Amino acid sequence: MPSTLFVKPGQHDVVLMPERNMAKLPPEGALVELTPYWRARLRDGDVTEAISPASAEATAAPAARPSKK
């Protein structure tokens, strides 16, 4: 299991981030260290695992390259 995970709040949930002075988890999600706190939030459905925007961009279709002739 990874040591970090990108999570988003579950539907209608406000989730606090203890590692960030109890700031709210933003709706677009955040990368968090997978601690017992976050494991419990996942188990309880307070957050869901998501794909980080950086990962999504990296896996998007590559731009067309001009052919070499």
C-alpha cells in the first residue's frame, strides 16, 4: 500500500486535515500521508481515493508529434 494517497471528500462531507492545522480538505482533493487517521476516513467513507490532477495530466494522451521524413 502506498505511503501517500490522493483523496477527495466524500459526498456532503467536510473533512479536517490534522496535519494542516485542521484546515478543510479542499473539494478538489489533496495528497495526504496514509496515517491511521486517513485510513479511518477511507474506511468510514468520509473520503474517497482519487486520481491527482498531476497524475491525470501525465497519463493523458500525448500530444501529436510531427513525423520525421
